[in-house]
Amino acid sequence: MQASCKQTRARLPVYPPDMTTYRIVQIGSLRTGWAIEVDGTITRSGQSVAALGAYLDAKLAGANEFDADDIAKAIEMRPPPTYEERKAVFSPSGRPEPSRDPFKKS
């Protein structure tokens, strides 16, 4: 008996023509950079996905270009949260508590 394999193709979502789509995508030959893509066109790029996300969030909330840029720079310059800061919002809900060094290779 031979099993039949049905090939499926992933379909991209269909958006209304007047709807603008925003995406944060990886760029570069080694996929080490990030970019904001608006309707398929890259409009801004950088090394920090958090800074790009903050920039996009500010723009979508109504900030002008200069204010959104300042917000993104402030986020990019901010140090990562300490263990104590992450522990302050932790609640024992069945998940493990935060790691002391989240970027350490296990």
C-alpha cells in the first residue's frame, strides 16, 4: 500500500489594499542585522531589534521622526535588566525563576 502525500503550500495572508503592513525582519548575509519593512520596502535598519521595535512603536503611536529616533536611541543605550529587576516581576506560576545570566551558553 502506498501512502499518498499531498503537498501543501504556505499562503501569505491577503491584506486589504489600503492597509499598511509593518514587519521587523532579519537582514544581512549572516542574518545579524534587523530592519523595519513597510509594505515590502526596508525603511530603517540597525543591530538592535529592541531599538527598532521601540522606534516602530513610537511612530505607530503618533510620534514624529525625531522623537521616535530619540526613543530608539534611549532604548539602545539602556543596559539589559539585572537579575534583581527581572526577579522583581517574577511570580511563581509553575515556570522556573529567571536565570542569573540569561545570555550564558549552556
